[in-house]
Amino acid sequence: MDIYEKLIENPLFFKWVYHPSQEIDSWWNTYLKMNPAEADQILQFKRSFIALDFPQEKLSDIEKKELAKRIILGIESIEKEKRRSQFLIGFTRYAAIAILFFSIGGIFVYLQMGKQNNEWYAEETQIPSHLEGPVLILPEGESIALNKTESSLDYSNPENVLVNNERKLLPGNNAEKLLKNQVIIPYGNRSKITLSDNTVVWLNAGSRLIFPSEFSGKMREVLLFGEAFFDVSENKEMPFVVKTSSLEVKVLGTEFNVSAYPEDNTVQTVLKEGSVSIRRNNSGFFESDIILKPNQMAVFNKNTLASKIYDVDAAYYTIWVNGLLSFDDQDFNRVIKKIERYYNIQIRYTDPLVGLQKISGKLDLNKNLEEVFEYLAKVSSTEIRKIDNNNYEIK
């Protein structure tokens, strides 16, 4: 993880930019003194935000991260130009970034374009403004509460859909329009969905899946925001495609896991069995697809738009389907994010640097939260304290 990614993930960075205080300033001054090699980049990154002069209340946390990614791309672009041309030597990085993002209106256009790119599918499947639990949203906008933390949907017979093993008469596709359903699973919940082709999808906490009542045409397409494990029914004449905001994964019949939460900096695709091809959205004509083999993981970085392939044990990334969580030399931050999503809680650090340590172990998420925290505290050498019903602190 480079310095810019660490800054985006550090909850104190945006507080330092938008809500400075004596305590926050003191913390960062100490950090800069202890890490002098990073000081120039950190201060330059901060100046880039301040130069834009955005009102804090107009940007959501996700939009701040999106803006940060654009600044990083600008920095990298300018650095490349500096290396190619002597004329740019006299410009400082932060001045160039300020010019690059001079038009505030242009940045808001970018943010809105990002929203449209992520939500182009939602014309008929809007999310309710007050979502209290897992829900199935039908094509015409009607909502059906799933009412269970471990819910299930079965579309293998579209005329008699099973919702939590109870039959429901739901609208199917018609000749004029391919009707789309939307399942939203908030944090603290999970769902098992059987699609019309008998493909089985396990949808993890904090995730959203868009799918048709029945597949037709040359492709079987679904859209995913969050994390899901797919056991795809084989059909060589009709490939199965999982679309995310950053890339698409195409298969014929296989088992794989995709983690594509909007707030994460990476999209991870892990192959358990079979073969998948991965293509970045808006990729160039000459850009090749990535082909995964079993027990390989492709990690797409949203900041750099680059992908890397790793040899892994796929079981570590798919075992969550059974209510288990395995981690091997993984950032404490990433493990805590999964815990927050699974139990629908918020966890903060008294020292964000603690989240960068590597930990290994296995958790049974079916146990109560106190037991989970006791184990996490042991493997991370920390203390996890309860603040109130849904908020905890790592010390």
C-alpha cells in the first residue's frame, strides 16, 4: 500500500483537512517528525484538497475518496510529464494540482458522472430512502421485506418464486422489456439467491445485486455492488457476466468470489474452480483480458487502474459463506472492516496506525461478538472496548 492509499484509509486524514483541531494537528506533527521521508507527499496531498476550497458538508465520505483518487491520478500524470519534459521542472506539485482541479464545477461534474456510472441501472429499481432491513425490490418499485438476517430467494421457477421458502407470485419478463430485480442486504445480514438458470449467489453483508427475473439473449448479466460468491450453472452458449463499477467478470460455469464494495480501493476476484476472464470497464481496444486459474486472485486498484494476480488459497476468501473468516498476514484494518459489515457495528481506533499491523487467524462469526472481540484482541495485542450498543473502540 503506497502513501496515498494509506492516507485515504486513515480516518484522521480527512479530519485533518476538513476539521482541524489542536489534537489532530499535534498527532500529525508527531507523525511527520517520525516519518520525514513521507512529509513532503503528505503535506502536498493536504494542500491539494485545501486549494480546491470545497465546503465540507457538500462531500460525502465516498465522494472525498473519489476526489482523492482523482488528485492522485493528477499527481502521477504530472510526475510523468516532469520526467519527460524539462519545462515542467519549475512547477511545484501542489501548484500543478491546483491548476488541474481549478474548476470546482468540473469536479462536481466528475462526481456526478461517477454516480451515474455506478447507478445507471437504477431507473426502475430505486433504493428506498429509509431501509431498515434486507429487501427485495421488484421491477415496478414494490418492496418485499425479507425479514431474516439469513434470507433466501429462489428464482429457478420464475412463475413461483420462493422468498424464504414461501411461494410468491412475482412479475416475470415480457417481450418488450427485461425486468430487473434488486436485492439489498444491509450490514449484519446475508442472503442466498438462486437465479433462473440455477446459478447460486451468496450475497454478503452490505451488498447489492441486480438481476433479471429470467435470462435472455446472448449473455446472463448481473450487477454487483459489495461481495458475493457465485456458483455458476454451466451454459457454453450463454456466458455469465458479473458487472461491477470498475470491471466485469465473464464465465461459462465456475465458482468464484467477487469483492467490490464502493468504499474499498480495490476489487478482488478469487477463483475457486473453473476459469474466468476479467476486463476493466472502458478498457482500451488493445488491453488484454485477465484470465484466472483456480486458487488465483486478481486485485484491481481503483486508484492506479492496474491489476495484479496472486496465487492464494481460495478457501480463505470464500469461507465466509459458511460463517467463517480466515486471514493470513492481512492488514488489521481489512479484518475490522469485515467485522463491521458482518455485525453492523462501527469500530474506531485511538491510534489509526494500529490498523496497519498484519495479523493471522480464523474466526467463527456464528459466535457472539464478545468472543470474536476477545480473539481479535489476542491476535492483535489490542484492547477492544464497547462505547455503546453499536460503537466500539480499539486501544
